[in-house]
Amino acid sequence: MKKLPLYSIAIFSLLSLTSCEAVETIFKAGMWWGILVVVAIVVILLLIFSKGKNS
């Protein structure tokens, strides 16, 4: 079974959702990605600083 291209998935989601729901979904996804990126950066910085103090 072929995977659907990203464009067809995007078009399907835009046609199935109303404009407000589509915008809400995009902003929710953006918010969660932002939170995950910030948490990942904080964890990486903590690991770097903790290894620096031990050496």
C-alpha cells in the first residue's frame, strides 16, 4: 500500500475541517512542539553543565 503524500493529507484535513478547527489544530500542534523543544533544550543544558561540574 502506497503512503499518501503529505500534500494529499494536508488537503484532506483542510477540506474535512472548518477553517477555525484547522487553525486551532495547527496552533495546538505548534504549542506542543514548542514545549517539547524547550524541555529538550533544558535537559541537554542540564546534562552538559552536570558533566562539566563532575570533570
